[in-house]
Amino acid sequence: MKIKKRNIARAIDVGVVSLLIYTFFHFIDGDYLYYFGNRLEKFLHIHTNVRVETVRAYLTTIFSGIFASTIVALGFFIVEFQGEKKEKILRLYYENNRLFKRIMKIPYFDTKTEYGKLCIDYYLELTSNIASSKYKEGMQQIILSNLEKASLAKNTCKTKLVKYLEQHKGHLINEFDDWELSIEQKLQDIALETHVKLKNALEIYSEVINEDLGTLKNCVFDISRISWLGYRKIRKILGRDEQILRGLGSIDMFNRSAVEDRIYTLHRRLHERVKLIFEEVELNHENIERYLSNENIYRVLFEKTLVAQEGLFDYVYHEFFKGNLSYNRFAYHLAKLNAILLYDLTRQVGEISKYDFVGVRKSNVRAGRVLHSKIIPGEVMYGDLYRE
């Protein structure tokens, strides 16, 4: 792509020079041309009987031909460049899409609300009690069958969570048939749900750490632009997302690759940050299974997971739920940057909402069953399919 861009630049240079020379010889007065010709013959110590108008016709024919040929070649170069540009941008688009969709699967642990904090504290207390017990069964089986045995230690966090559930019965309602769960069943659900989410999060973070960003880097490096997207166009795509706009820095003719560079920078920062957080732990599928069977390192893994999610999520207010919902801010940010790439190809502004990145697909547990979706009315999440 860079070679084709260089060919276009050279064609433009040759075209401009040939046009200037053609214009000079076409419009210059004959007397001046005769004077220059004589001076040239004297300098070269030669003498010719060629007429001035013959020389003028000869030179204008040559340079007009060069100019015309350059224009034709320039047309072919531009077509080839645009075709390769589309291919390279789409390659970056799909690679970025693949990477941020994986980040979207990271489950969110609620550390903001009182209920979320109580659930986390209860889970950590439970695993600490299990680690100190004499039973060395698998974690999931202990959570489901040995809650009473694990309660030999002081269950301060459990007591607080039970008191909270007694005061907020809405958390005990089964959303499928509206019957109320027992508090003990709810505690089991919370423990198992947190365990499943922790395992899913560790697996995704493992993929992030072991991901080779070389492909993404090559996609960014391969893209070369002749023109650039102006501030107004990008503002039209991003709307009110000032933070994304600030992250792009200066957008001008001297920074034509701002969007591509920003995509790579965000993925590189996430890769480095997650790798630094889990540098003491070798995350892969086999090790995760081994770690999750050792209750003694649960607190360390869980705390590292909570640190890793900082900056990835944010909250957005939803009218239907009359409250804030967590959404994947990192994936939303990259989706917006992808929208800029798509606009560069189609000149169409895609509709991207923060609600599309709300964590509705997550592992929930109800009455001991692991579910994989949360029921939210379709018109709330997707709106009217036939809207304008």
C-alpha cells in the first residue's frame, strides 16, 4: 500500500513538472526562445539551423504526451490504491472486532453497590473457611454441598448478606416463575455464580495475555492514507464522546493514522496491564483448573481479577430499569473507533449505543442452575426494529 501511495506521489510530481514545462514552451515568446537557444548553442559550442518554432513544437509534443500519460497512469494508481486501502482497513476492522468482542465476554463483578460488595465479601469469606477446613474436594462441589461444614468459622460477611437479603426480598425472586428462593439457596447461587464468573474471567484474561498483537500491529502498519479524516467528520461519528475524541489527539494532515494508532495503543495497553497484574501467575487452561481446585490461592486470584476489571467497565443510566447498568467501556470505545474506519470506506455513520455493551450475557445462577442470559425485554435492549 505504501508503494502504491509512493507511485501516486511520483505520478503527481511528474505530471506537475511536465505541465509546467509544456506551459513554459507553449506560451513563451519566440524571440526569448531564440535568445535562449543561441545562448545554449554557444555554451555547448555547437551550431544548428533548426527553426525556433520546430523546437517549440517538438518540446510541447513531448511534454504534453508525458503529462497525458501521467494522468492515465495516475488514474490506475488511485484505483489500485483505493482497492488495497479498502482491503487493509477491513482487515484491521475485523481484527479489532475479534479482539474487542472477546473483551466483551469478561464478566463484571459489582464492586459499586452495597449488594455487590456483600456478595464479594461473602464469597471470599466462604473460600477462606473452605481452605481452612479438612475437606479437599473440588471447589464447586464444596460450594453446593458443604456450606454448613464451611460455616464452622465466624461468618461475619454471611450474616451481613443474610440480613441484607431479608430486607431486600427482590433479590430472592426467581425471574422465571416469580417464586421466592430460600436464603440458603440464594447463598449457594451467589457462591456458584461468582465461582463460574471467576473461571470465565480468568480464561479470557489468559487469552488476552497469550494473544500475539503482531497481526494487529501489521494491520495498522499496512494502512497508508493520502487524505485524512477531518475533525468535523470524526466528531459527527463520535457524537458527544469527548473522551474518545481526546484520546485521538491531533487530527490533521500530519497525523493521518490517528485512528489506527489509537486502536493498537488501547489493545497494547490492555495486554501489558493484564500481563503485569497476573505476572506471578501463569494463566492457561490447565493452570486455571489447577488454581481453582486450590482454595488457598482463591483470594489472590479474585483480587487480581477485580484489579484487572478496573477501567474496563463503566455505568450508564437506563430509563426502563430506573438505575445504572454496567457496560463494557473498553469494547464500546473500540467499537466507536471501528465505526470511524467503516465511515472512511462507506461514508455511513453506524449506530452504536452504550446499551449494546451492557453485560446482559453473563453466567447467572438460579436455584442451583447455571444460566447464560438475563431476561430483558427485547424492546428495551434493541428498540423498535422498524423505527426510522
